Amino acid sequence: MLSPHPRLVRRALVALVPFIGAAACSRADTGADGTRNAVAVAAAADSDDFGAPLPTDARFAMRVVSLNPAATEAIFTIGADSLLVGRSRWDEFPAAVRRVPSLGDGIRPNIEAVLAARPTLVVLYATAENRAAADALHRVGIRTIALRVDHIAQFHRMLTVLGRALGAAPRARLVSDSVQSTLDRVRALTASRPRPRVVWPAWESPLLVIGGGSYLDELLTIAGADNVFHDLEAPSPPVSIEEIAKRDPDVVVTGASRGAALSAAPAWQAVRAVREQRFLVQDPALTGRPSVVLGMAAAHLARALHPELRDSLP
């Protein structure tokens, strides 16, 4: 199962188990391939995911605290990392992020620690647990940007928002275009291939799987597979092993060491793919965060699903 380290449960955007019950996106603007319509996402470009007005220029970006791991990685990628004066303790990518002072948790952050960094702008993860932090920062005159990335189109929106707010819009567009180009290439290469039906367990207790509300569902679609729980709109809905067995996936997505454990678990013998040891071993360093590695993650999954395309994939 995907990297069952306790820290992953609490990571903001790096988490493979997004907050249960948070269906960040309507299905009304979902494309045929499972990805959201970027135009629909961009329609709310004047406000963040808490409804606060977005900065329209870089005058608030003199000193930036990012408590959103995906946003922190994006800030480095668009070349605006010199503005960072603080990050969350969950920020691990890129390696250079370690030189930025850690200010603690990204969920319900320590406001005193954040203010001690004297920020002019704070980037938050948009979850209900962070609304109080946004309100507290607003009361003392600190601008905030709250963003959540459950879908690939929201990642592109995040780059647009951060590029504009931090004075790095051209670089943000280049990064966005590069990621999308890789995704499009993978999708084109897998479009005519047979599509295995897969299940992606995300957590063991309670048993959660990747649902249609997650960027991981979109990556599976792009990589040439069908998620048997695509119809469940939550990012990581709870299910039973009996329901997995009923949906009868061809392949189970696992971590490097999890397949043997599933094979040894009596309850999982109800799942044909487990009995036949049909596992796709994924790399959480690529799939575990909706960030600038999305294209590489799609190619990684496509190689495992369609080995015959290995030499053609980016």
C-alpha cells in the first residue's frame, strides 16, 4: 500500500490520503479522460480557494511563507525561492528546501511562529482546518493565498496564481506547459492500448482507495488504465475488501514492499488480482504529490502498465 508512514496522513498536498469527504471538484466540468476542464478552474482566477482576493502583482511577495508543500515545490521550480522565509515541516522537495526555516505544521499552523518570520504573504493549504489561520493572518494585515490541488487542472491554476503573485508569470507558464506536454504525450501513447482495470489502495485502517476525486485517478487514466473506483467522487473513499473483490480489478497498485503483505493477508485472498499476485509497484516519490512531477508520474505508471511502450515514453 502507498507509503503508510504516519507523516503522510498529515501532509498537506503531498498526502496520498486527502481529507476524507472533501470533494474539491464538481463532476460537471470533468472531461472524457477524467481530467478537469482548465478553463472552468481558471474561471475563479480572481479569488483563492477560501474566496479571498488574489494578489494581482508581486508587491506582497517580499517575504513569503509557504505552508503548502506542493506550492513550496512550485515556488522553487518557477525560480521564486529567494522570496521564501519559511515553510512547513512537511516540505521535502526539492532538497534545497531544507535551507528555508521550518515553521512547523502546515495544518493549524503556529501563528506566532509564522508572524515571527515577518511575512508579507502566506501560502496556505485550503482545508477547513486552516480557515482560522487565514482569518488570524488577515486580522493583522498579512495577505494569504489558500490553494488546494486535488486535480491536475488545479495544479496548473496554482502555477498561474503563484507566478502572478510572485512576479514569475513567464517561468510559471513554461513549467505548466512542460508538465502538460508530458502528460499529453503519455496520453497519446497509451490511447490505443488495452486498458487494465486497477484498484489503488491508499490506506489500510480504515481501508481507503483512490477515487475519482483525486489527481491519481487522472494519472491512471492518462497512463492507460481504468480505476475501478472512478465512480466514487471523493479523493480517497472508504471501501471494503468485499467491494474490491466484487469490482474484480486486474491489477492492484502497491508500494515496493506491500504486495507480499497483501498476498499473505487472508482477507485479501478474496481479490483475484491479489491471489494471482498482479501488482503494479509505484514510486511514491513520483506519484505522492500533485506537483511538478505529474508528467513523470504519468510516464512511470504507463511504463508499469504497458511495458511495450517503455522506449517510447518520456
